Amino acid sequence: MDFFRRQLAGVDALPQLALLALITGLLTGAVVLGFRVAIEYSLGNWLLPGGDAEAFEQLDIYTRFSTAVLGAGIIGLLLNRLNASERRVGVVHVMERLSRHQGHLPLKNFLVQFFGGIIGLISGQSGGREGPAIHLGAACASLLGQKFELPNNSIRTLIACGTASAIACSFNTPMAGVIFAMEVVMMEYTLTSFIPVIVSAVTSTLLTHTFIGDDPAFTVAPLDMQSLLEIPYIVFAGLLIGCLAAGYIKLIQLFATLNDRPFLLRCLLAGIITGGISIGVPQVMGIGYDTLGAAMLGQLGMMTLVLIVLGKMLTSAAATGLGLPVGLIGPSLLIGACVGALIGQLGSLTNPADMSSDGFYVMLGMSAMMAAVLQAPLAALVSVLELTANPNVILPAMLIIVVATMITSEVFGSKGVFLRTLNTLGLQYPPSPVTQHMQRVGVTSVMERSIARLPPEVDVESAHKALARKPRWILVETEPGDIRCVLHAPDLQAFLDDLPARFLPQVIATAMQDPSKSDDQLVDEVMPEPEPAPLISLLRLPGMRKDVTNVDARVTLLEAQAALNSSGAEAVCVRRTSAPLIAPILGVVTKEQIDSYREVN
């Protein structure tokens, strides 16, 4: 296992990561499917009439209101005693842990997301299951890496695998999962990351096909652009969606300003907002894929579409901003779908002969809203292409995505909902390219393993024995496990080689007095009796010594550099904690090695 970990610490551990990606895909797929089935089974068999897992519209107004408020209150009561960090969930939590904690996601937050997300969605809170699924997938991958004490650089890649698997499970779209993981969460593209992420996404998708089927998350109507005269409508839709996306992000941040209030009160406020609006617009409750399907088929009127857009924006922003463990990707898709359907119906009134179906504009609106809210144009484009399986949608989808994304980012200055939330937490995301590169390398892949241990004072024989193994560094150990400094081994060798030179003047003088004596006779005369072996002080002999600090073998090169900077040391001892108070040293990394790696790579 140690050999496997050392391989993973390298930047090119592709076969090892592919194997772990396969395991991650199976684990993530099982957890996300369990999350999805728990929601659908509870709604279809216990809570909603007719066996329909999304038929909140069939409930009477009192039941809708009380269900939303009661569900939010239960979440508030269950999580109220946890501190704020333990209640953090969703995509932002994953990205924060990637930035600050090298991708180590806690088990407690995983449980909060799993059970809190189920309670929230079965009680009709206005949110989606994709954000919670991403957290669950990333946490499964992270906990797997932590369990087997894998290097932190490999845990980062596994989190991308878990993210891609979760999206693939949610929509039955493996390509969209891969692009989403790389564009939104990791914000980097490398061959070593891409292949494991693909393996994981494909694995989870096959698992979904086995147990649920290969149907997409919602039914997609046949799509095709009828005429170039539709271009103005598509551009107008992009402009409108870009503005709505900016307003939606702003609304989420506005509700987030109430985070200093008691958590139970915030949950109740979110439930009251959702329950109150559901009295007039029941479509705002739950995930809303049934409403999306109705919009796709042109079954919703224009006034209904307007009310759904406004109501869903408010209720979803409240649920997400106030801290309920539900997602915002699903609501973004529904909002965009309704806006697209509205534009399609307006176009049909003004130019019926040249307009495409409502479903065409629904798909365009979905992709545009997703791209603008998340600032992820490529992920949105791949999603619509994969859901429709129709290359004819690429051109209009690219047009509306570009317009909507640029309006949100350039006109309103919004970086995307996740990045904006991270900025409020004081995080710069993504990190610089140099930082990203150093996060992809484990410290054990560059450390010097040729080491030997010696006490501060050592006799000549012990020094020769230590140097016989040709070490690069001598660990000067004051007590077992306590390293005072590291000494450059060649400097100790040079000192030992120079020891006989201190007798040279006496030998020369004796030889000049009696040139007939042999070399052995001269030495015997100068040193007639063997002298006790002198002790050599490794802290005083001329040589290069470096102060040290300690790091765990799982850390990345970036973490090792941070340890050096914070301690003021010049080298780190890489330790593997095998048991409490037992941490054998595996190798040494110097500041010069880290600087050299940065310059070369």
C-alpha cells in the first residue's frame, strides 16, 4: 500500500487514478442513487397523491403551506445545535474544502447533506437534488481517499471523479458530468485528471442504467431551428436570461446576509416564503421536473410561466441563501426553461410560420440560465447536446449561451453564484496556475529518500557505517523521533577524509630526520599506541545544515512549501503516521528542491 501511495503522489499516476476512479464511480453511483430513490419513493408512496413523486400541485393550499413550513422547521430543529461549519453543504462547501483543506470533506457534513437534503426535498422546499448529489459524490470520493490515507493530490482528483459521477447519475449525462467537474469545481484541465473523471462518470452512468434505466431526467421534444428569422428571438432570450441570472445571484446573496440570525428562524423563513408562494403558484415546490416537462410540451400559459419564473427565483433564492440543504442547479434549469417557453410563445404570436416548437426554446433557455448562473458555458452546451442528442441545436445553443453569459458577467459583473459565495468567505478561487500545479504533486514524489540517522555526537566508526549506505542527508537526532537538523552527508564524508591530515606534519618531520624508515615505521613512531576514537560533533563540523519542520506524507508540494514558510525552516521531514506517537521519517525535501520544481515545471 505504501508503494501505491508513492505512485499516486506523482503527477502522472494515471493507471492508479483510473483504478480509484472506477471504485469512486461505483461508490458515488450507489450513494446518489440511494439519495434519489429515497426522495422519489417517499414522495410517490407516502406523501403525494396518485403515486406521482412531483405532484405537489395536487395538494390543497393548506397542505402545501404546512408541508413546506413543517419540513423547514424539522431541518432547523435537527441542525440548530451544529455550528456553522458543520452545516455547510453543497457545491460551495466542496470548493471551499478543496481550497482550504486539500479536499478533505468531513463525514458529519456528508450526513447533514444526505438526510437534510431528503427532508428538504420531500417537504417541497424549492431546490434541486443535483447540488446535494455533487456534495455526496465528492464526499464519498474524499472519504475513500482519507480512509486509505492517500496523498492529498490524488484526493483532489477523486473529488472531480465524484462530482462527475454525481452529475452523470442525476441526468444520465456522463459527458456533461465530466465537463461540469472540470469547468465548475476543479477549474482546470489536465490529461491526468480527465481520464479518471471519464472512467468514474461512465461507471456511475452504467450503474444508473442498470437500476433505473437509460431515460434522461426529463422528456425532450424533437428540436430544430426552423428559420434564421428566429435569431433575434434567441438573442432576446439570451439578453433576458442574462439579466434574470444576475438578479437571481443577487437575490441569493441578499438572503445570505441573514446568516448571522439563528438557523432555526432562517429555516422557518424559507419555509414560510415557499409555502406562501405555493398557495398561488404550486409549481414552485419541489424539484419541478414535471413543470419543466409541461413547459416543454407547451402546456403552460404565458401568465403561468411568468408567475413560475418569479416565484421560483424568490423561493429558490430563499432556500439556498438561508441555508437549507438543497441545490440551485435544478431551479436554474426550471427558471430558464420557463423563460425559454415564454419567448417561444411570444414568437409564435408574432411570427408563427417561422417559429420552432416551445420545446426548442425550453432547451435553449435551460442551457442559457445554467451557463449564466454558474458561469459554465461549456458544461451547459454539452448538457443540452447530450440531452437532445441533436447536433442541430449546437449553433442556437452556442448563441444564447454566449449572450446570456456575457450579460451576466460583463454587464452586471457577476462571476457566477459559486465563485461569488466563495469570495464572501474570503477565498480566491480558482488558485493561480502555479498553485494548481503544486497541488497536483505529492511531497513523497520529490522527496530525497536516501537518509541516515545519527546522534549529535558520533564516533568515527559509526559515522563510516552510516555513510556506507550513501545517504544524501544525515538526520541529526537529539532524541528518538526528535530531529534537530539535517546535515549534508557529503560534508560529513569530507570531514572524515580529512581526519588523518592532522598527523601529517609529525610524519614529515620524522621522515626528514631518518629517510631510511618505511611509511609504516613512520606512522608507528608518530602514533605508537592506538588512540580512543574521537567523537565528532555533527552540529559543529564544517558543512551545510538545515533546520527542519515536519509534514505528513499525504501533503502536496504546496502544503510542504507553506509549512516551510510558516516555520522558517529550510527543509521538511516527511513522516508517515502509522500509529499514535509513531511517525517514521520517509525522506527529506528542501526549500531548494521545491523552488527548483516550480521553475522546471
